[in-house]
Amino acid sequence: MKETLKIFSTEIQDNQVANIYSKNYHEFHTDYLEMQREWLYRAYSQFQDLDKYFILISLVHKTMGAYGDYMLSYSWDEYYKPKEIELKKFSIVDIANELDISKETARRKILELEKSGVLKKNKKSLTIQRDGFEFQKPSTAIRNISKLLSTICKKLFENKLVNNKISTDEFVNLIKKNYTQCWKYFLEFQILFMTEFKRIFFKDFETFSIWTVIVYNQNLHLNNKIKGDKNYSKFLDDISEEGIRFSKEILGISGSVGLNAMTISDLTGIPRPTVIRKLKKLEKEKFILKNESNLYSINDGQRVSVDIENMRLKNLNRISSMICKLLNTARLNQQKN
């Protein structure tokens, strides 16, 4: 009698990850924000233009999705070995709609990518050149997301939702072994998350990147405050949904913990004059506050505490979904091998 082919009995569900993430928000979200900050820093440093970068990853994401449609999967080494990679055919309208930019902007940015040699077009295909997809070698991002996955996997194990723990290095190897399949999930998350925040609140990716760094800084200070509190354990025991309490607490961090324009420039890679201009816009629209020392922090006004809080909770579900897909892909392939 043949053994049963068991796959789905060990599958992790989105709601399980979301529940663990919310209950351990203070621990997980710091790793997540560091991953996001570092990824955006490297994204901007490639072209000094996040619209252009997101067009490129949109094309890569569509191509990786097409690989999956034809049951093709490439490892890290297989994907980055060729001198060029053919991209899935696309339309300017689809790119513009997906990234919330005008058709004219999308067309102009793609032409700039062609002129710079990142993209190469001929009659039958569009390819991304090795110099172009070197930009897409996300070594640090893979390590950062693997660290987060390992931490979450440990909590899932402690809660008897999985049978084993997986280290950061093991996750790095599993993601690289199943690279195009796994990285499609990461890029899909980034495109949806970044574009929706930009469209609803910030109007451009650079402004959102600057605001994210200010959030990241206050998150670090809140973590230090909690861990330095003698009642730290009680703080965690008293709440079932830590993400809700954590969000309120982070807005209470103010005073000397803000960032100045130069530090924000260093953390984002965005030139200081641009940072100053974007900060003025954020301050005018009441997303941030500037104190007498010219340090910027999150504004705890009505719009931040309600609208952005609702978006944060929506994003928590997206993070959990991405993490769930990566965990399942990595773990199930580990079991298969």
C-alpha cells in the first residue's frame, strides 16, 4: 500500500501567522521595518528614482509570475547566470495603473531605462541586461526577510503550529534554491503595499520612504522604552492584541527622539535638499511634527491615528500573507528534499 502524499496537513494558514505576528508585534515589527528601510535605501540608490525602480521590479514580478504559470522555477544561481533575461510582454497602461503613475511617466521612465542600458528592446522581445538585473540581486533583503521568517517560525514552533524551527541561514538557502517562486511573493507585497500608501497618502514613493524612516526611528525608541521598563513582562501579559496597543504607544514617543533632515537623508539615500522639501510637505499635511531642535516625529493627530492606523492593520494582513507564502514554500520544499 502506497504512503499518502502529505502536503497540506502541514500547511501554515494566514490567520495563524497574523495572530502570532499581532501578539509579538514589538519583536517582529522591528525586524520588518529594518528590512523595509534597508530595501528602500538600496532601491533608491540604484537610480535615484523610485518610480523607475518600481517599474523595473514590476516587470521582473510579472516575469516571475509567468514562470509559475508554466511550472518553471529557477534558483538564485540559475536566474543570475545569463547575461540577459527576457521579460514577459506588458502594456504601458497596465504598468501605469499598477504603480499609480501616468501613462506618459511610465513611457518616459521605460525609455530612460532603455537609454541607460538596463532594458534592451528588439522587434520580438524586451530583455533586462545583466547590468540591469544586478540591481535586482537582493542579497541583504533575503537575509533580512529570512531573519524575520526564522523568528516567526520559532514562535509558531513554540505554539505547536509547526514541527521544527528553521534558522536564518536555512531560510536564506531555501529561498535562493526556490528563488523565482519565493521572490515573486516579496515583490508582489512591495508593489501592493507601497503603491496603495503612496496613492492614498503621500503621492510619491520618496515621500513615503521618508515617512517610513521616521516611523522606524520611533519604533526603535519604543522598543528601548518597553525593554527598559521594569513592568515589561506585565506590559506584554496585559494585552492580547499587542499590535493595537503598540500602535498607540508609538505615537506617544516624542520630544528628543525625532530625526533631523541629515540623518533622514543618510537613512534613505535621498539627497538632503529633496528630504527637506518632502519634510515640509509632510509637516504641512500634518503627517509629522517638527520640534524646536528641528527633529521630526510622527504626528499623533486625527488623520494619523485613524486613517493610517486602518491602513497599518490592512498591511499587517498583507505582511502575514507574504510571510505565510514564503514559510510554506520554503518549508514544503525542505520536506520534499
